[in-house]
Amino acid sequence: MTIQVARLSDPAVRAFVTAVNAHDREAFEAVLAPGATMSDDGSDHDLADWTEREIFSSHGHMDVDNESRGGHALVVRYSNDTWGEMKTRWSFTVDGGKVIRFETGQA
């Protein structure tokens, strides 16, 4: 059962998912702290390059199935035009209301 984005516990994570699903690059960048970092399947990537490829140019979308750790860990059915739909995990480090790091990978 999908969790409505508006019901996600952490405001920064909620804003992150909202921005991804709206394909709103400006809102997405606003939720990230300066110097934010990310990894995919255990490998660090350039955040701007990865998000352009995996989210914005490929129409990424997150359907949240589960949240834990106060909303900082999600299990998501993630889809985009490149890979189709897959079950993924997302882990967020939030400081001062901004995402300073996120990690994703297949669940």
C-alpha cells in the first residue's frame, strides 16, 4: 500500500519526494544543502549528473511503500523512462531541514 507523500514524516524528505514526482528541479535543489552528496548501489556519484540522468530527463517517480527511522528511510517503487519500475531503498541524512546526503539502491 502506497503512503501518500503528504503523510511522510520528515518535511525535508517529503519535499524531496514531492519535487521528484513533480519534476521540479528548482524545488529539488532547494531541499538540498550546499555540497549535498549521494550514492547509488553503494557508489558515490556526481549529484547533478545522476539526478539529471535518473530523475529529470528520464521522468523519475517515487511511490513510497514504507518509511522508517523517523521518515529518513524509505522503500519505494521507483520508475523512470530508462529502467522502468523497480523496488528501491532510499536513506536520507537531514540537517537543518535540508538533505545533506541521500543513498539509494535496489531493495
